[in-house]
Amino acid sequence: MRKQSRLGLSVLAEEQDPVCRSLAGKGGDRFADVDWEASAGGGVYIHGAALWLDCSVYAEFPGGDHTIVLLEIHGLRADPDREPLVFHGSRFRRLAV
């Protein structure tokens, strides 16, 4: 992340659980069956996502054995008709209204 001038953050839509599983895989080409595009700044965006955020690293903070990264948002594209994909309790769920 530190080497990229821009990062693409995609919030997957609720029907994209196969995409989520592919990207979370440990072996092979995780993007092989995923439709995506890259921006001129190097951000990667997943097609069909509910939200795209164009970001850069703003600051980093130590967090135990992790690093917490604060992102600056430069732009976004949202599809209000698509519900976000939610993974909680080891399974995919829907948000309650």
C-alpha cells in the first residue's frame, strides 16, 4: 500500500459473495474470475461494487502487532440501489432496515 499513490477501495454488493471468496483465497490468481479496472493513479476497483473510494494513505499508527492506516478519500462513486455485502459471524448476512 505504501508504494501506491492511490488506492482503490471497493465495498462489494450483497450478491458478490463469490467475488469476496475469490479475493480472500490464499492460492493462485485471486483476480482471475473477477471483473475489475485500474484507475490512472493505480487504484483497483471491482465491477458491480456498491461503492468505490479513491484513496491515498494519510497516516499510519501502531496498533499492537498491526498497523492502523488512515486513508484520505479523494473521490467516490456509489450505487444507492445496491446493498453492501456483509460478513459477520462466519457467514454472509443482510443488513436489517
